[in-house]
Amino acid sequence: MNGRDAAGLSPFEAFATLRHLRVTMKQLRLLLGFVIASAKARSSP
């Protein structure tokens, strides 16, 4: 990490990391919702 520790993030880097995390969480939630919905559909008679 170019000679700086994690606490030395620039505001832009911190913002980009936060955005990336939010997008990842959104994708995980969508995926989880899809898996749960398909499991429910499969278990219904």
C-alpha cells in the first residue's frame, strides 16, 4: 500500500471503498433474496 497505512486513506479513497462495500452488500442481498425465493418456490407443492 504505497507506504501508507489503512488509516491514511484520502477522502476519495475512503468514499470509493464505502461505495464498493455498499454495492457488494446490495448484490449479496439480491442474491440471497433470489435464493430464498427459489427455495420457497421449490418447497411449495
